[in-house]
Amino acid sequence: MARHHGLGQLTMPAVRVLFFAHYAEALGRDETVVDVNLPATIRDVVRSVRALPGGQQLPESPLTALNAAHARLDARVNDGDEVALLPPLAGG
Amino acid sequence: MSYLTRQPLSLDALLKSVGGPERGGTCAFLGTVRDEKGPSGVTGIEYSAYDAMVESELDKIVAEARDRWPDARVAVRHRLGFIAAGEASIAIAAAAPHRAEAFDACRYVIEQVKKRLPVWKKELRRDGSAVWVDHQPVHTP
């Protein structure tokens, strides 16, 4: 997941971020890749997402998941992780 | 087998999967798309999900039910895509030696689904608008 920058000498840790329902509509996409400076938390990822066009429509503290399991905003992320921002759940 | 389907749900299939001669009580739950009278009535709901997480969360929920009621068997399916009013979006079957465990296990599964499953609903209303449940209108013609 680490992305090459410049002449390929440097790599930046990165996480894949998934969006659903009205979050995906607000951002105009259902996923993106966010560079992170480790150590980093899901909260840092959310901050980066909210800086994207449309991202201000997302709450500062949404429900989140890390690698397909519910996770708190202070959970640590690592290179290659999958973070999901979850609108209020409405299953059933 | 996946917990998710885009086809109409079959409660019969779930009942068969949990039934057995040593289980004398079976409880079934169907959640259906609810209509309301008036212009804001619902013609159907478009269901979407974080599929991989639904699978893993339902694995956990079913395992938790088995831990709590070891003699019970539970099965659950959630439907995605457009579901017309009156049709089922979720089906749960729980069978146990006695009715109390069957009711309890079935209730446990639906309550955990409501709290934990990453599924979202967009209501399609009779007036042509579409509204995310628990969110603001997204389209008004």
C-alpha cells in the first residue's frame, strides 16, 4: 500500500479508506487512498478525508471500522490497512 | 454460505437449516419494508452494505448466540438491493430444545444486527423523493 513519491526513493505509508451511503455521495466516490505519517490513528485518517472536496459534510467523529471490524477513533492504523467510515447503521 | 443475498428471502430454507428432532422450539423473525400512508409513504428501500464486514460481524453474532445458547441453532440472511414495501429484508430462524432459548437467541441476533451491521437504507417514497434513513433528503424532483 505504501506509495512511491518523487523518484521512487521514498515511500509513504498509506491506508485504503472506504465510504458508504451518503458519505460516498458527499465525497463523490466510494474509496480513496490516504497517506499517513506513522504513528497514526483513525482520527488522523478522518481528518484527511474531511479535507477532501465534500469531506466537510462528514462528521468529525463518525463510526469507523478497521479491516472490517468496528474500531474506535483512537485505534492505530498501519500501512496497508483498510479504514471504513460508516454512516449511522440501519440494518435489519 | 454468504449471509447476504439480492434474491427474495426464503424463510423455509432457514427453518430447514436449524431444525432437528432434538430441537422442539423454533422461532422465526422476518423484518419487512414498512409502508406509511400519505405522500411520504414508502414504495421500497434500496439496501446497501459493507459486504465483507457484514459477513464477519454476522459470523461473530452467530458465534455469540451459540456461546450463550449452546443447544440452539441460528441462521440469518440479509437481503440487499431494492426491496419493495411488504417484502422481507432480513430473516432469522432459531431452533432450540425449548422455546425460551429459541426466542432469546432469535431476539439476540436481530438486536445485535440493529446495533452492529454495516447496512444502509435509502427510502424511495411515493412522491418521488429518496431519503437516507436517519439522514437528510438526497433528492426531491
